[in-house]
Amino acid sequence: MASQLTNNTTSSVNTSSVELQQKKSLDQHVFKLSPKHTTIVFQVGGFNASQGNAQNIGIDGLIGDDFTVNHGHASNVLLGLGYYFDGLAKDRFNLLYGINAFYLAQTSVQGDVIQEQLFTNLSYHYSLTNYPVYAAAKMFLKNNYGKNDITFDLGIGPNFISTSHFAEKSLDGGFTLPDNAFSGQTSVAFSVTAGVGIKFNNLLSLPCELGYRFFYLGQGSLKKNNDQLLNTLKTGNNYANALIFSLYA
């Protein structure tokens, strides 16, 4: 009887031990997915964009108009927000993955309109704004002292391109009237980004980073307002180079 009681007690202890280990394992698994293992990155900086596309706009029954690009480079500020989860962690590097969205403030494209490919009677301009959203990965390459890390960024996703404020202006004292044949619209293009930077772990009360980013922003377009036009004005393949300051929370 005593032996049976001892066996039952031992079995009960072993069962409790297994359940406790399973509970610890489950708790550890849940802890790895908790919000404490996420990183929020606030970003601000400036960019220089290359944009615009010289092209011929066909007109039904006519030769068409050539749209040149005189000013295809523009600069402005950008804002960004990243939300990352912990990924692979090693002694020399850490890998995060998440979402990184940006707002590249409004820039403009300017050029001339050569009517019927003969007469430069009009100038034109339009504005565009980019809103890229990326599935992103960020890697920290650690040094031996822990004061700073080298960072690498990569992202891929859609860019929402908003064109607006298209207008034409007479170059011959008002003799040629503007057509204003286009208006703004929002289109979606494929976009990628890549960057490198230095993360300072002890410079401020929160870790911060100074880095360079390259953006391929894709091609947008304007909406044609006249059915006689055979094609519409496009922004060309847009690129941007940026310097970004980031704050980690």
C-alpha cells in the first residue's frame, strides 16, 4: 500500500513538472511575440528627386505636341515611420523586419510645350507627391565597443504617386491660349528602397541614426481632359536620394 502511494505521488510530481515546463515554454513563446519586442522608428530628413519625362502627346488628326523637361530635379523634406519586430539575433548582428512608410513632400516638374513640334508657345508645370509603403528589413552590424552600429535597410512595396496643379502659361504675350489638357490623379507604382547608416546607441537618451537612403519611386501619370489626346503625360521613372535622421523608441 505504501509503495503504491509512493508511486502515485511520484507520478503526480512528474506530471506537475512536465506541465510546469510546458507552461514555461509557452510563456517564453508568448513573450517573444509581445509588444516589448517591437521597435518604433521616427524619421525626418531631406531628399533630392529626379523626375519628369520628355514625351510627345499625340493629337487626333494632328502631329501632336512635344513636352520637354527643363527642371526635373527638386528637393524637399521627408517624414517616415517604421514599426519593426525582432528577428534573427546573433553576437555580431541583429535583424528586424516590419513596415516602413514615408511621406516625400511635394515637388514640381517644369518644361515647355512645342506645339505641332514647331512652335514653343507655352510652358507647363505640375506637382507630385510620393507616399511609399514598404515591407522592410533592417540589420544592425555591431562593433566591439557597443557605442554604435552600422545599419542596412531594404524595402519593397507600393508607392502612391499623387500628381496635381497642372497648368500652362503663354510664352508669346498671351497670343497662344493655354490648353490645360491634363489634371492630377493618384496612381500606384512598384517601389524599392535601400540604405546604409550609423546608429548611435549612447549619443542621446534614445538611440538615434544618421543614414543615406535611395528610393526608386516608379512612374506616375496625369489624367487627360480631352478625348482628342491619344496618350497622357507621364512623370517618368522617379528616383530620390535622401539623408535621414532616425530616432528609436
